[in-house]
Amino acid sequence: MASGTRELNSYLQELLHRIDNSLRFYPIQLPFFQLRRHFFLSFVWIVLWLIASGQIGRGIGVPVLFYEPRIGTGIGLVGTLAWGMAYGIFVISYHLTTFLLDGHHAGFLLAEPRPFLQYALNNSLLPFSFWLYYLHHYTAQHAQDPDFPIQLLGHFLGAWGTVWGILWLLDSITKDVFRLSRLGFFPPQRIYVQVSHTRISSNPVRYYLAIPGGIRSTWRPYALDKKTLTRLLLRYHTHTFLLETGLLLLITIWGYIQGEVEIYIPAASTFLVLCATVYMLIGAMAFWLRRWGGWALAGILLLLIFAIRQGWLKSESVAYGLNYEGKGKVRHTGDSLGLYRCIRAWSQRQGGLKAPLVWIQVSGGGWRSAFWSLSNLQLLDSLSQGRLWQRTLGISGASGGLIGAAVWRELGLFYPHRRWDPREAEWLTQDGLNPILSTGLVGLLSPTSSFYDTIAQQFYPQGRGYAFERALVRNSRAFYERRIGDYAAPESTGKCPLLLITPTLLSQYKQLLISSQSCSPLSEGGFITELRQLVPDADHLRMTTALRMNAAFPFVLPPVRLPTSPPLLALDAGAIDNFGEIIALRFLWQMRDSLARYASKIIIIEIRDLPAESTTGSSPKESVLQDFFKRLGGLYTSLTAARRLFTNLAHTMLSHTYPIPIEEYILDYPAPQGYIPPLGFTLQKQDQHYLQTALRDSSHRAKLEGIIRSL
């Protein structure tokens, strides 16, 4: 009995000893050591894990970008190679920065051949585990792709080719330890003090990995004296600093090239490179300034805040086509009879007979809403044999929904052979978020490129807004160089519906009305301001810029600065009216006499990219972080819903006082299987599949048939 107890105690002691030794293994100790001493550097890894696991950014499609490293329209070898290289650069910056700050604690590694390579090997627990986690989820999403093996090859070559290539480069220039006496740029006294006060083995660490040799004990004598170790460490620090500087220079150069050739590296790759840049800057600052590094970082942040408050650093972009050089101060309001001519032209399109008049309202919602709006309009127009196009007088809305409706109008006006092609929605909603974020992130370190507008005869800075407009033109294969004024004649002659674009004026909290027609009857009362009342060359504004202003959602697209005095900022129309209801109600009321003269009734078709409250169903279980952001976004949703109370009241009053009948139809997204695609400017194939499935839903088809009967 006693011998059995002794054997059990011996076994438990041996087990505890093994556990203790495993916990004192250097690769396991390093992440905890860094978390304790450099929390911000560890926080970057935490953010990456949260994005990769879908805990943050899901609502705007950020995790999608992480697993969709697209260059152009596909992923392929080039896309995954770019992601892998960016991850390799990030991993190297992580190794470089932590070695720069804490290499003097690892005297047992400095006695090994190729010390930095040994350090990187022991510091690879976080990078390797994250890479495996990412690859597991990437495989789950892309295993069915025809070129999946090629994509995997890109990940392997990009990540580990970059890591081992840079490690080899750094090792090859630091082999000769005994020529270090020729170094004279930086005095090694500070590093010598650090090494001389570092014990041969720190208490928490007993074992480490070595090449060659495998697992080794830290309890062994140094192979080199401390003065030589000091100079070796200094040499590595110097080369580390030079390598970091070179990487920053390459990022800066690429930002300039990207603006010239419009080949955007994946946004996820750009984000990883930006994280690597932050790592390197903080590491260099902390190393050379030591105790003053934290104060220096705080000082830089204060200067940055001051520069933003003073307007030295501006995040807004400009409106392409408008004049910012102070020419042409005379403002005009145009012809106030333009809207009446459009109504008469609409009547002539009906053969002079009274007919139902259609007004289309579309909700905001990024590419999700653009796909849903364009698909519904094409489907309605096709099923009604073109009657929807013939009956529609005007279109209003916000963000992506209005982009989809604008593409529908563009196709009907300039590309009638593409008018009913259901693939148009798929082409339109190809990735637009990668160019935006890639341009924005790289632009933080690169000079801003510019381009020359031949009509405005002016140079304009590029940026996120320019990248978005170029993506919109590529995806839609439309809007080429077209200005707002180019649509004046087609609208006034009845060849196409009116398009009223209403972004929000930020400082005045008013609607900015952009139209090819003079809309002075709609701007009475002061709540709506016409662009042509603010600038003399409103008709020169690019159509893509007007659509961008209407969709300038914060953190994705910057607000647009108008050339006014004082400058006014325009952003997403959804800040005031997410459905285009206010301008539609204003139009119907102000023009009621003319409309009653030519139309038999008013049909309002509202296209929403979200399900109605009664069809939302139960949502899946959410994390605490997701719930927090949902509640934060819920405040914005609540404000939008509160504003709808007033527009609903206005609708009710209008229907009771209007001289002709008003019918309203709502085409909401029925959310098959309870799935709602993310809000943003990117859609995966599965997102498009769910939207297409919703179009075939029996209840949705019944709504479409009801609209067609009323036309």
C-alpha cells in the first residue's frame, strides 16, 4: 500500500515536472512575455484573430476580404501569392520588432550560430498557428474552386518563401562575427549594459529550439564573450533597422505605382502590410528612444490629433468635374420649367393617354442593395414587356440601391441590348471594396497621385473615391466619362426616367439635390439645397461622383468636399433618408396639379434590401463583441426608423388629400433560410446565390405579379 502511494506520488511529481518543463519552453514563454511587456504588439494579433474568426467587421464584409484575396476579378495564384507575401512581411516585422526590443534577454540564442534565425524559430508559435487557422477556413470556403491547388501553392510560396527569403538575406549579411569591430556608427555601450545584466538563463525559460540540435537546455556556458555578444546584437539591430526602412520604402513606392496602373493588391494584404509598418515604426522608436519611446508615441498621436483638428490632414475627397480653382463665381438656378417638361414628355411616351405613373424608391445597403434593386427592376421590366420603363417618371434612393437603379436606367438608355440580362447584377456587384481599402491603406504612406480632367481642365487628387469610381465603371461597363448634364436632354424628352440624387450635407444636415434638371420647385422651404445653387458648373459633375457622394458611408468612402465657401461636406444619403422618400414626397406634392392632369394614378414601388419586420426570423447566436457592434449600429437603425414615422405619416396624409389615387408596393428581401448578405461593396458567390433564390421565392413573385397588373 505504502509502495503504491510512493509510486503514485513519484508519478505525479514526474508529471508536474514535465508540465513545468513544457511551460518553461521558450516558444511557449515568448507570447506571454510579449503580452506582458508589449501589449499593443500583441493586440495586433488579437485583432487579426477576431477578423479571421468573423468576430468583427462581419457586417461590412471585412472577413470576406480576408478570405477573398482578389486581384482583378479572380483569386488564382497571383491573389494568394500576394496575400502570402504580405503575411510573410508581417511575420518578419513581428520577429524583427520583438527581437529588436527583447533580443538582449535571450543570451542563450546569441551564443548559437545564426541567432536571429534561432529567435524566429522560437518565436513562430503565433504566426504558424494563425496561418494554419486561416488556411483551414480558406480551404472550407474555396475547396470547390477549380484552381484550388494553385491557390494553395500561392499561399505556401508567398508566406514561407517571403519569410525564409528575408531570414536568409538577414543571415547572409551577418555571418562574420569577428569583423564587427569595424562597426563604428552606433556606440554599443547601451546594448552592452543590457547584455551584461542579462543572466545566462532567465528563470522562466529552461529549454529552447535550435537548428541544428533540436530542443536544448539554456543551462550551458556561452560560446562567445559578452563584448562579442554585444557587438553581434548591435549588428543585428542595425540590419534590422535598415531592413525595416527598406520595407517602408517599398510600400511607399508601391502606393505610387498602384495609383498609376490601377492594379490593386488585395485589401487584406494591404492591411497586413500596414500592420507590419506599425510594428516596424513602433519597434524602431522604442529601441532608439527606450524609456522615452512611449512618450514619443503619445506625442505623435497628439500631433496627429492636432493636425486633424486644424485641417492639415483631410480625409475627405473632392467632386470630380467641379472647379476648385476659384473660377466662375456666378451661380445660377437654371430653367425652373425643366420638371414640367419632363412630365409632359412622360405623357407623350404614354401616347397622350392617362396612364399609371411609377415612382421608384430604393434603399441603401451597398452591393447587397445594388444587386437586389437592379435584379428586381430588370425582372419587373422583362415580365411587364417594358411597361415598367415606359411608366416610370422618377427614381430616388440611397447608396447601393440607387447605384443599381442608375445602372438599370443607364442600360435602358444607352445599352438596350443588355437591358434584361440577369447577369448584369452579378457583374455590377463584383468586388469593389478591395480597391477602396487597398488605396486607403497604402495611401497612408504614399504620395497621392492625380489625374487630369479634360472637361473641367483641372488636376484632381486620386484616392479611395477615385478607386471606387473606377471599379464602378469596370463592373458596370457603363458611365464612361458621363456628366450630370449629359442626361438633361434624354430626361426632358422622355427617353429615360428622372434620377434624383440626394446626398446629405453634413454641416447643415440638409439634402443636397443633384439632378440634370433645375428642381427649384423642390428646394422651396430650405430643407433641400440644389447643387446648381451652390456651384456654377454642376452639370460638369461626373455621374459616378454623384453616385459616390450618395453612397459615401463613413469609414469606407470619405465625405466629398464641395468647392464652396465655406467648404461643405456631402456624405451618404442614408444619414437623412435611406429610401428616397422625402424627395419623392416633395416631388409628388409640389407637382400634383401637373401629375393629376396627365396620370391616372400614382404607383410607388419601394425596393428594400432587408426583410420586413415580420419576416426576419430568429438570428443565430452572436458573440459578445458582435452583440456590442450590433447594438451600436442599432442606434443608427433606430434613428432611421424614427425618421420613417414622419414619412409614413406624410404618406398617409398624401394618400387622403391627393387628387388621384396613390398605390404603394414594397419589394423587400425575404431572406431565404434567414440569411442576409453583409453590408458592403463586396459580395461572395453564395451571397449572390441567396439573392437570386429570393427573387424566385413564391411570395416575392406574387408581389411582382401584383405590380405588373397595376401598370
